[in-house]
Amino acid sequence: MIPRFFKKGFLKFGEKVHDPIDEISSEAKILYLWDESLAVIHFTYIDINHFLRKGINGYTTIEALNMFEGKKEKLEPGSLLLKAIEEILIRLFLQKGYKDGFIGWGFM
């Protein structure tokens, strides 16, 4: 059994990795957590090895398939550099990743 935070069938997601929720069933009950101390802390990666296995091998394969099937726009060499700079600026400065010290710089 897989633990879930929602009942299967009540939410519909897009096909891409990390797509937002496309549709919420009218029967779904949405509960908001007002006390942050009760929140679940989500660790995306356990360590650097997990990051490499999941990020490099997992997501890149999915993204390459999406590009091959025409579900995602192919990257051009020039736009790749601009995208990298954009990610750094957003994560480090807009999302204040610099406040996390070394981790804020190392795990972009």
C-alpha cells in the first residue's frame, strides 16, 4: 500500500514531471494546515548519491522521452545557458536560497 495525501482519482495531474494539478474533483475535501509545526518536512534528496541517481538518471530520461515524443519543447544550445542563469537567479535570490548557506548554493 502506498501512503497518500489524497484519495486516488480525486486529482488529475499533467503528464510532465512536477506539472501542477490539472483538475480537482468536486467531491474532494481540501483541508488546510494552519499550524506549521504540524507540517511534513519534504526531503527531496537523501544525499548526493540519491540526487545523482534520481536527478540525473531519473528525470533526464523522462524529460528526454517527453522531448522525443513532442510533449516538451527541445532545448537549443543558446537557450540552455539562459535557462541555467534564470534558474540560479530564481533559486538563489528570489527564493532566498543564499540564506541556506552551502546547501542553498550546492543543490540547485
